[in-house]
Amino acid sequence: MEYVEIARTETERGELVLRERREEGSPNVLELRANGVFVMDSQETSTEQALADAALELVEEPHDVLVGGLGLGYTMHRVLADHRVERCSVVEIEQALVDWMRDGTIPHGPALLADERANPVVADLAVALLEAPESSYDLVLMDVDNGPDQLVHEENEALYRQPFLEQVHRVLRPGGAVVVWAAEPSIALEATLRSVFGNAESRGYEVKLQERDEQYWLHVARVPSAA
């Protein structure tokens, strides 16, 4: 197996690297790493699809969707595949990732961003939500880490605490929902979601990652529908 670096950038949060895994007889696999930590690749995307599908099933009319974290764009792609979605805003803190999507460094990126419903926003997720008007979204999907216990950046810990989740609740419309992806279940996150929303559940999903059986988790909370 051979690894070929495609792109690299240094930000105030550290190093972001896009590389390709090449193996004879197999398709090339795009891989994203932050500070040496595996974030995601183009080989196993079922978790991103599960995140989008689970959220979209929770809401009758998911017209406006907010995705926290761009990654390689697979969650956004799945959201945009739903004809009910009128706008998908993707908040990504790393300008380079959005640029790589736009300029084709990530090969499937230009086609995804050509969809007029796609709205990439380069910003800190906490700041973006703080500035968003009340009741702006029908869905909020969070995929910025490997969950609260496996952070890509330590400062992301605040995204799983009550003050931030209260902002999520504020920007959701009646009948809306938030779904948080995690590599393992988090009792603390579920308790905080329950405290803020009055309800919460954790759903496990079986996936195969590079020939290994893995289980990932979606933490879900909902806003009651208007009377």
C-alpha cells in the first residue's frame, strides 16, 4: 500500500492533510487527517449517510438543514439527495477544506458545490449558531469530531456542553431535531441533550471500516412540534 500526499495546510489549529491510499487492484482512497489523527476517508462513508438519513427521517419537512463539519462532503451530499431540502448550510472552520472542495483537489467537490442549495460557510460552529436567528433550521447535524470523547481539537469540547446545545435548541424550529455523530456512546452527552431538549436517545450503527467491524453512534434530540 502506498500513501501519496495530495494537499497540506497549517492553520492555528494545526496541520490538515489530504492524502491518497493506493493499492494495486483497488480503487484509490482519499483520506483526511488533522494533526495526524484520522478524520475520515472516501472508502467507508456509511456513517455519514447514516447521520443524514437518521436526521432526515426525524423531520417531516427538513427545508433548512445545518451541517456542522464539511469533511469530504458526504453528509452534505446525502442531505442534498433529499428533495425536501431547500438549503443545506455547512459550517466548516477550515478555509482550506472548502477551497479543496471548490477547486477539485477533492475530486467530487465541485459537483457537490454546484448544487445551488449547498451553502458552505467558513466559520467556527459556535459563533455561527450564536449569530443565527432564532428558529432558522429544521435540522442540525454535527460531525465535527469523532464524538465528545475523541476530539479532533480540544476546544471542540464546548460543542457538547449545555451552553452550546442551548443555542442549537434556539435555532431549531418546532418539530426540528439535532443529531450528533460519535465513535462511541456518551452518557454525558445524552444527559446534557436530555436536560436541554427534554428528550434524547443514542442509536448504534454497525459498519465495516477497512475490513473491521465497527459500531458508531448517533445521539438524537428533538424539539416538540408546535401545538
